[in-house]
Amino acid sequence: MTATTYTRRISAGEAAGDEILVLKRALAFFPEPGHLFRLEGDGRGQDVAVEAERCECRGPDRPHEHFRIPWAGLASGSVVEIERPDPDVKRYVIRVRD
């Protein structure tokens, strides 16, 4: 991740769930969870939000949250780059490459 780009290789689980995982250390790159922003690219545009999901995958004594952005049509192994061209505008550009 850079100051203007979030990059992630899509896992099989992300592809099956039509989502992009957002790592906790990258949360500051996006608007706060639940706040809408525009994601454009791949021939479409969509208002999305980072969604938080409570999880106990490490056991019930270690609850935590996973963060994701819904985005359909991703293939396992593809690389997603999300760019924020202007930090003052809630518009992001997504590029997907195999």
C-alpha cells in the first residue's frame, strides 16, 4: 500500500464472497466503516462502504472484526489496485488485473 493506492491479491474466499478484504492497517486509507464512497472502474461505478464483520475465527476468547468492500466479479488470484486520486473527494478508482 502507498499513500494513494491499496493493492491486494484476491483469495478464493474473497472471490466467492464478492468482496475485497481490507487489512486493518489499511483502514485509514478508506472512509470509516459504514460511510459510503464511490468506487469506479472495470466499466462500472458503485457506491460502497467498508463493512465490518464480527468474527471468532481465532476462537471465542479472541473476537475481532474483519473489514471488506463488496465488489462482484473478482477472480481468485487477480490483483486489485484501488487508487484515491484526490484525498478530499470520496471517489476511488479500482483496477483489476490477472
